[in-house]
Amino acid sequence: MQWDRLAFGVKESVYQAWFPLARCWLGFLDAALTIHPLRRTFHARPFDAGHVLDGRLITAMTGRWSVEGCLIVTSVAVEAPVTALPHGGAVTAVPRTSTICRL
């Protein structure tokens, strides 16, 4: 396993999910990262105080990773706010970000 490439893919997925919410840069030294090899998950906690999304404070992001052949795939999903529809219903979109790195 090439841990440096996994760390890069995780950072990219977290950044791509973080930036639209926070509208600020998130570099390699701006977050604590924990990788769980057996569960193939990761947890990223930006050192920033967090940002509010739909009334909720976002202080961390959790994602998944996988290795298949010569590819590493990382993914983060952030629950989007519920949007009211004109006919009285509601819809929730879940923006997802994924990064694929070649080994």
C-alpha cells in the first residue's frame, strides 16, 4: 500500500467537499487525518473552528477508501440541506466528492 498516495487522495476528497461549504483553502497542514486501514475509512478534522451548513456546525468529515488493482479511490459525502419543492414536498441532494489516484 502506498500510504502517501492514499493520504493525497483523502486530502483531495476532503478539500473538494470542504471548499464549497467554507469557501476557504484547506491545506495538508490544516487538518488532522486518521486512516482506519481495516475498515477502509478515514476521518478528517480541520483545525478551523468549523462552518455552519443548514444550521449544523461542520467540524469533521468522514469518508471511505478502496484499492483495486493500480487505483486508489477516496470519497466523502456531505449531507446537503433539505430544499422545499413548490408542491409542498422536499428533496435532499447529497453532494459527493471522489478522487481516483493511479498507483
